[in-house]
Amino acid sequence: MCGIVGYVGKERAAPVLLEGLKKLEYRGYDSAGIATLSAGKLQVAKRKGRVEGLASAAQTLQGNIGIAHTRWATHGAPSERNAHPHVYRGIAVVHNGIIENAKELREECEAKGEVFSSETDSEVIAHLIAETYRGDLLLAVKEGTARLKGSYAIAVLCEGAGNVIAAAKRGSPLLAGKGERCVLASDLPAAAAFAKEVYALKDGEFALLKGNEVRLFDGELNEIRREPLKFDLKEEDGGKNGFSHHMLKEMAEIPASIANSLVNLQAKSRFSPICIVLCQTYYIQIVACGTAYHSGVAAKAAIEALSRVPVEVCIASEYRYRDPIVRKGTLVIAVSQSGETADTIAAAKCAKEKGAKVLALTNVPYSSLTEVCDFCIYTHAGREVAVAATKSFMAQLAALFSLASALAELKGRSAPPLAPFPALAEDALARSERVKGWAKALRSAKSVYFIGRGYDYAAALEGSLKLKEVSYLPGEGYPAGELKHGTLALVGADTPVVAIVGDKRIAEKTMNAVHEVRSRGARVFLVTTIEDLGAGILPLEDILTLPSCEAVFSPLLTVIPLQMLAYETAVLLGNDPDKPRNLAKSVTVE
Ligand code: M6R
């Protein structure tokens, strides 16, 4: 959801900034831009489209200080005019976030005769800073940002202020790093790629980058000292490692992600902070968005089945606006791959205010969510570059299922082992080759339905989201038994149905729905962990039998071919599965 970079050093800034933008491109890729300062004058290059399209325009940019931006449009269509940096009276600004009072502020500025050159909410920041600038850039940034409502991480260059970048953060992530050179970046891997020591700014703080010095300031501009972050980023170079796409590479990493994420909470001391809270937990609320929400749906089924603790799964963007009921003994689990999803962070904050203990389950150390929550479990899936979550979803499932098992044991119940799942997932991946044939049938479909009951429902939801996201085919994930209550009216020869069955107990019930849709002309593809299911009913090539496993954890296997199906369909349709249209990996605005 927009990535920002800043650089001060000895080298020409533009190539370093381009490198930084490439690392952040997962956050948005509808336009990109760079501003540098050369001999005290701003030079700007912007382009609509992806970062690579900016490279030739950036060749002319001189100077060894600059700021840069890759955009995911919120206010104003993707265009060169709306691309950042926005420049007004010698002030250049890049912004990640949303300014909620931009309209009023813009009208105020226009009433004073100021002219705007874009439709963005962000441009007003350049105007406010320019209005207050009297020779002290940091002070002008403090005063200018004081009027903003909403969220922002900004980097600012100013003609006449010397070779310095000022930065401010509220609600959107920002890191500053130093070494031979100084950098700003929206995430840790991008900052760590250029600097040895990296500092995370907190909300309401400011930074100044000059020479090889980073200085941090609190809201009153008192200088603050902070320990650099401790991190061990085995720099995954972000490359595709021989795979045609990141999405495919990341799916190949699923077995390892599951293995890394299995948290042996049972073995932890019963007196560890998380276990103490689990002992006192009588209700759970899971807050999350998108794919992470679907891991919550799967976790609800597992936690309730294994521990009998009731679980509510809440779409994070709905949570705080419905005045949620948080009873004594409620544990709220905020699930987020990036740890930067604004809706999930807002829900976690709301739950804390209401007295809940809040556990963050995230893949990204030092992400904003970890700041808000009482405890944290990392999913250790490794960096995920493709916008569509694949291995990170599996890692979320593994961690949540571990939590379900731990809770069950603390409540005096037993749970099946999770240890076989990395190997089972390896087997499921190998068997998923079969879906290549299914993709050919899907590419001309009008819409595609995914159906499942009980433990399979979460898989149906996720299979459908993945397909929509990368292939742009409409459809729905639906409870198999609910289809006949209305949605069946939409089913016919041009609406293939993917049925998921990971639980023997309800297999025949889901197969009833299979018969119903087939009678209406739909071709059915069956993903199952149950030997011989569907034989004699469906053509063999339309059945994918996965290794059998404990039903309660079966989404760890059944979702794998669904992800593969989405990928193969996207490729057949000529889409870029790594960067689907209109989307960004990390959604840092509400
Ligand atoms: O980083 P998060 O897990 O909080 O992201 C939540 C959703 O935006 C995310 O899962 C989104 O739905 C994915 N693109 C799905 O593949």
C-alpha cells in the first residue's frame, strides 16, 4: 500500500532508490517516482506503471540524496500526475497512508490561492509543509503534519534546507537505517539491504537523515536515543530461484513454512506468559482480513473441536465499528502476514482498549501489529513476495493449529499430532500437478464455486479468493449444504464447481451437493483426502486424492491444490500472478 524510500550517501541516489523501490514494489505498483536534490535544486521523474518503467527516466536524475515512492492508488486514478513525489514551492513529499481531512485542508489552501497539480490526498502535505517552512525543515514537518488526520509515513526533501531528508510517522510503517549511507524504507528487508543499523520509528516521531547520520525525535522534537533493531534476515534475495513466478516458488516452500511455523507451545513452560493467558482463556476472538481471515475460519473449527473453547472470527474492518463485546477471559488473536494491515491493527487496538489480552500472529518481526499486542507468535514462513498469500497462509494455519492443540491440552483434552504435516504437504504438492488440466476448463468459466462443509469450508473460501485474486474469475466459496438455499440458481454448464472433502464424517453430505450441481450441468472437480471418494461418480481426472490426514487439520493439505489451480489458471489467462491488478500485498490504509 505504497512504499517509500529515502537515501543520503556518497553514490548517485537514483539507482539506489530504484533498487529500494523494487524491494517495496509488492506494496503497490500503479505508478512510481523519484525526487533528488542536485546543487540545491529538486529533480523529479515519475511514471505510470511499474518501477521498471521508471528506470530510463531516472537516468537523468543527479544528486546523492533523494526520496522515492511506489504507489497503490487511494485518492486519484493511477497516472503520472498522481504519482509521488508531490512538489510544492521547493518541497517534495512521498507519502504512505491516507489523509482523511485532505479535502478540507486542500480547500483551505486553494482559498489562499495555492494551486494543486494532482487529485491525491498526499499533495496537501507538501502544501502544509511549504506554508510553515521558515528555514527549519524538521519544525515545518512537525507543524505541517500536526494538521493531518489519518495515517502517514512521509519523507521530505527541501530546496534550500541542504542535503537533508526529514521524515515523520503516524500509523504507517517507517524505518531509518545507517551505515556507510543513510536510508528510509517502509519495511525492514528494504532498510536492512542498505544499512547495518536499523531503527523503527514509532507513531508521532520524526527523523532527520544527513551524511551518514540518522537522528530520531519525539513529538516535541526532543532528540531520542534508541537501540537498533536486532534482526537476523537471512537475506532472501527476493529472487525467483529458477521458478517462473514468485507465487510458484512460494508454494514450493509450503512444507518448510509449515515445519518452521509449528510452534510447540505444549512443550513451553506452563508458566510462560502465553500459556498463563491460555489457561485463563474462555473465549477467543480472531480478527483478520482476506486470507488471514480464512486461516481464522479454519482455526475456529479446530480450536472449538479440540478444546471446546468458543471462537468468534471477525473481519477486522468490521470489528471496531460494531462495538464488540469483550468478556472477561477473552483472548483476541490478530492474524496478519505483514503485521501492517491497518484494519487488523485498528481491531487489535480496539480489543485492547476493551480489556482483552491480544496476541499477534504475524510473519514479520517488528511490524506495527507487534507494537500494539501483548504477545506475539511469529509464523516464520520467510519473505513472501507474491501478492497472493500462499506459504504464509499455511504457516498461519500451522501456528493456529498448534495453538488449538496447546489449548486443548491445557484444558485436559488431547489433540492429534501436527508433526507429519510438512511431509504430507510435500506429497500434496507433488499430487497437485493434476490441476493443470482443471485450469484449462476454468479459464473459460463464467464463474467458479468452491464448496465445503465443516473443516472444508475455510478451504473453499480461500480457494475462491485465490482464484479471484490472480485469475480475475468471479465466484464464491460456499458451505456445501447451503447452496440449495439459493445460490444453486446460478449453477450450470458454464460454472464449474470445486468440491473439497477432508472429513469422512461429512463426506456423503458434501457429495449430495456434488450430485445436485452435476444434475444442473456443472463440471465438478473434487479435492479430497479420502481414498476412493468420487470414484464411479466423477471422471478420474477430475478427482485429486491427497494423502489422508486428521480431518481437523486437513486445510493444511486441501488448500495446496486450490492455490495451484489459481496459479495455473492465471498463467493460462496471461495474467501476472505475482502482481494482480488493483491489489497490493500490504494494505496499510483503513
Ligand atoms: O498482511 P495481512 O495478512 O494482514 O493481509 C491481509 C489481506 O490483505 C491478505 O491476506 C490478502 O487477502 C491477500 N492478498 C490474499 O492473498
